[in-house]
Amino acid sequence: MLEHPSLRLRQWSKSADTEGEPTWLRPIADADGKRLGAVRLRGVPASSWFSWLRSARLNVVEGDDDSELMQMRQSWSLFNVWELSDAEDMHVGSVYARTLISSVGDCLAYVSKVDSTHVRIVDPAGIEIAGIRVCESNTVELTFNATQTTNPFLRMMLLACAIAMDPAPKPM
């Protein structure tokens, strides 16, 4: 999935897993609309004023077999922080509201809002490495700068950043 030049995150949809527990899926597709994977949230989305006390966990799967690509866990804190791990549960980094930090504490990128539907993600030198845009039907498009994002772990962080902007379905 991460080798594609752009990814589209579609709207959340509800289904049930094999045990009947509610499962929310947010399909991820390429620019042509081909499904590449999905973001998965099990359980009921946050619906009360104290739900921020709960730690959320999102799984990102890829391919036809839905093999796990990465996990995102929202830290319990006053700040909106997402901890990112790969499929082997190795810490990849942290996504803050405006900063992406590597697993060793290095600043990888800053998030810069352009307007209400577009953000730029720039490296510490100010070079744009990705863009995130809200398109039709609330689809979110993540576009990588191919020359600046050859590291798959950086691409994971950028995908996590796009997911963290709208990490859960709206309660019904």
C-alpha cells in the first residue's frame, strides 16, 4: 500500500465481526479507486464528553488478506498524541497535532494548514514531503512527494497523520 504515490481514505462504514462486536472500517484506495486496505476500529466510537479518557486503537490492514500493516494507539493525555507501531509491534513514532516524531525522538515533519481542506507536511528543512486534502464525499487524499519519502516508515507516519485527522466514525 505504501508504495503508491497517493492514497484515499474513504468514509467509515459499520459492520460486525465474527463475534458480533461492532466493527468500523474505513477503506483505503489508490488514486484509481482500487481497494488497497482499510483502517479498522472495533467497538463503539466515542460518544460522551468523557470518552477522551479512553484510549483508542486503530488497526491498518492491507492487501486482499487484510494483513496488518500498523497499529495506532491514542495516548491518554491532555494532548492528542497517537503512538504508531508496525505489524511486529515495534514503535515507529508519534503523531502530535502538528508534529511527527520518530521512535528515537527526532522531529520528522511539521503539519501546516493551508486552508480548511488542505494541509502540507514539511520536513525540518521546510521541504514539502506530503499533502493531505479533503475531497468529495469527505474522502481524504494523501499524496506523497516521491523523492522525499522513500523510507516506508516515514510513509507509515504520514498515513498515520492523515488518519489521525479524523480517527473515528461519528456516533449515531
